[in-house]
Amino acid sequence: MAHVIKQLSRLIVPFAYEATEATLALEQSKWWEPKDLHMNRLFTHIEKLVSTESYPFVIGKRYHLTKEGRQTHGLPPGTNHYLTFANGFMPDIKLTINQVECTLFESNVGFLTLDIHYPKQTDIHRLIEANHQLKKLYNSKMRLVYLLKGEQVELHLRELTQQLLAPLKVTTFFEASHLNAPFQALVFQSYLLDEPLLEEEVGPLLFWMRRTYTDSYSPNKQDEHPHGNPEVLQLYANSYWGISLEGCANLAFIGNHPQNEKYFKMNYLPHVKSTYFYLYLLSLHQRYALLHFSMLASESLLSGTSTTDHNLSLHQRMEQYLQDARLITELKEKIILFKLRSVFKQVSNTSHHTAVYNLFQTNLHIDQLLGELHFELDSLSQMVQLKEQKRSQLQEEAAKQEKEREEDLKTRFNTWVVVLSFAFVLVSTIADGLSIFEKFAGSGLPTVGSAEFVWFCVLFLLIPATALGFVAWFLVRLMKKSKRT
């Protein structure tokens, strides 16, 4: 029976966070410290993509949880404290959480990584099952316990993840968004066995590892077979890689291959921990950043088609269209920058590195997601044009209203001129009439039918009545016009 002599298990929690200033929160925190990865035989600019250095190709940074940060968040202070599953579940399994790391990318996508280690000689099937249970962050009953100074301490990985990422203002964990909590982790695992495996043994093991299932799941023959399988790559006669949307697996063994036994015992796992894991992380970044951009694009398109509040003024609606167009344009710029800086086809001049990276790219559906994003970019461009068109229409409407307002003011001014002129004429007429009326003012009121009586009616009754009628008509017309505008 083959035993595990070298192992690597990592839980990876993808998330998107709100502000680019979040990196400052980690840099200034005493809980985290920057840490670089040391790669082997990758292109220089690829190696420096996630670095603590000030380098123009840097697209992200990697942080390591300090000892003080571990104690603050309830983790065992050192790697010599074994954790077990609570409530007697899998009592034969012990584990340590050796490292906790956080990688933040400029796309506002990040990954929290927990490095899990099991005691030597643990059966590989139990390792796979333990990782299967650990990845289910949604399971509130799945808790770990350990002893600290004689007291039992309980740890829940979902709560731990939320506490560690609290300063980053996480917007989504990409699954079960209604929980506002991490739902399930990806699993990256690599095992080196001390004895060779038969092909019929490799297939099921590699399937359970890359899909992070247990042996209670029976794969079909196509998924199980390691040859001709798009999810599987055999790099050596004794080493296989497997990749799926649930996780990544490497299975290797020694025994019948003495020519590379030393390499696998001494150098292979360090390369898996650094170079191959780094390539997987870069591929995950491309996948989840593309998913995040698709989410943002859908939200922008949805808000862009929403009905504008017509209770807003014309200028407020114009400002709303301008703001919408500005936000969509900023999203387009971020997507273009991401495609230029974070998406690449070639990573190394080494055939094995290139082959594994291509395996990641294919099975994480990077090209398909890029195609969908290209369609969304076209839709965003059309939405910007639509916003600009609506804003231009509102500008024309505003100009038309301004012109009508100016004409209305001009009309009102002219009307008041006419009224004042009429009043002047009226006053002049009355003044002239007074000189006539003086002829008979001393002899009393004029008799009906006389010439003086006619002048009296015109001067004191008809002219004032006409003037008052005209003023009343003008005021009513002015009020109606004010209501229309």
C-alpha cells in the first residue's frame, strides 16, 4: 500500500473587494506583512506580477499573516498545535494551519489561502476526504478544535475568513451572495507517494483530488481515465496534473523510476508550492476577475436601461446621464487595462510550465470568458453612446426652452410697453377732457342727451371701463402663460 511522503494542501477563497485603498489597510496592519514568491524559469515580467517591489509590471501583492495576527483571530500560535474535527467527526485526522496568505490584485479581486498540513503516513483517501470537508465553508457544523494552555478553542473557517477579510470591504465571494459570506473554497493539493500506482488506481484518485470529491462519488469512465482527458496532463511517467473548476491536483509517485527519484524527493514539491501554485493563482485571477467584470458590466447595463426619474429637473437628468456614462467609461478602462496587464498566453520557455499553464487556461475557460467580456464591452460602448445621445437631446430641449423663455420675456416686455403707453394716452385724454368739462362743471350735471352729457360719459365712464377691461384681459392672459411655462 502506497503512503504519502510529501504533501501540499491549500484552501483558496476567491473574493472581490470594494476599494483599491484596501491594500493600504493590509500594509499598515500589524497582522499582515508583505511576502514574495520565488519562482523558477518563468519570464522575468511574469515573476514580478505579484511582488512587494515597486515595479511597473506589478498587478498585485501577496501578504502573510503574522504571529500576532494568528493569535488575534483565534488561530493556533504555531504549527505544532494540531487541530481536530469537532464532535468526533473523522477522529483519526489531525491537521495544522501552517500559513495564511492573502493576495490582492489591482482588478479588485483577491484570494485568501490557508496552507493545511497533515501528519506523515496519513492515508491519501483520508487526506482527500478531509480536504473535501474543510472546503465546505457553508457547513456551520464543520468546526475545528485545539488545545491552548489546557483549554479547548473552537475554530470555524468561514468565520475566520470573514474576520481576516473584514478590512477589505468584500463585495462578493462569487457564490451564494445572499449569505454575504464565503460559501466554498477551492482546493489545491499535491501528494508524492512512496510506491508506484497502477493506471486504474491513478484515474479515480486524480478525479477525486481535482474535483475535491470523496471516494463515495463514482466517476464515469471518461472522467476517470487519465489518458485523453482534457482535465488531465501527464508530465512524467510518474506525475499527473488534474484541473477542474473545483480545484487543482498533482499526483506523483516514486519506486520504479530511480532516475528521477532524487528530484521528486528533494526539488519537486518546492516547485509545486511556488512556481506551479503561482501559475494556478494567476489563472484563477484571470477567471475571477473576468467573472467580476461581467457582474459589474451587467449591473451597469441594467442601471443604464432603468427609467430616469422624470421628477428631476432637466439639468438634473442631464447630470444623471453624464454620471452614468462616466461610470461606464471608467469600467471599460479598467477592463482594457486588465486585458493588457493580466491576460497573457505565454509564461515561460520551459515546456512543462507552459503545458501546465495551458491546462489551467483551458479548463478554467479563460478564452470563453474573454469572448463574453468582449461582447459586454461592445454593449457598454453602445450604452455610453445611448447616454450621450439622450444627454444631447436634453441639451437641445434645454436650449429650446431657454429660447422660448427669452421670447416670452421679450413678449411680456413689449406688452407692458403697450399697457404703459395706453395708460399714458388714457391719462392725456382725461386731462384734455377736463378742460372741456370745465365749461359746464360750474352749472351742475349736464342734461341727458346734451353734448355735455356725451362728453361726460366718454370721459368718465367709457374710457376708464375700456382701460380696466384691457388691463384685466392682459393680467388673465399673463397668468395663463405663466402656468404653461
